[in-house]
Amino acid sequence: MANQNEASSHDHGFPWKHVVGFALSIVLTLLAVWVMSQTNLAWSIRVIIIFAFAFIQMGVQLFMFMHIGEGKDGKWQIGHTVFAIAIAVIIVVGSYFVLMTGHL
């Protein structure tokens, strides 16, 4: 009975959280396009800015659309996601290091 009450309490009203998340995603995408096309920053600085926007947008997507952190297992979901991101960063940075330093 408690599950039905919880489900029905979340079904009414306008989904403002989703609208705000969508708007943030669009703004971050447009900012990334602007940084790449309209600034004269060094290439490496632009790439760092793009990655920063990408990680912010990933957080928006996870918390506003995928509802990570909600529910009784929310902390475990966040922990698993942080671990997966750490592994992905290690693989990408390690691959870049190996390719750029000539360790074939």
C-alpha cells in the first residue's frame, strides 16, 4: 500500500525538474558550441572546457532524468556510478599516456 501511495504522489503536477534539466542540457551544449566556434583560446584549453561542460551535463542527466540517488538504494547507485567514472577516466588517461609517449 505504501508503494502505491508513493507512486501516486509523484504522478501529479508539472514536471519542472525535467524542464529545468532539459534547459540546462541545451544551455551547456550551446555554450560548448560557442567555446569551440567563437573563441580564440588555445586548442587544449577549449578541450578542457568542453570536458568540463560534458561532466556537468552528465551530472544533470544522472540526477534530473535518471533519478540517481533517489530511493532506498540511492547511495549505492551514486557509489557505483563514481566507481564506473573513475575506471573510465583511468582507461582513457592511461590509453592517452601510452599512445602519446610511444610505448607501443
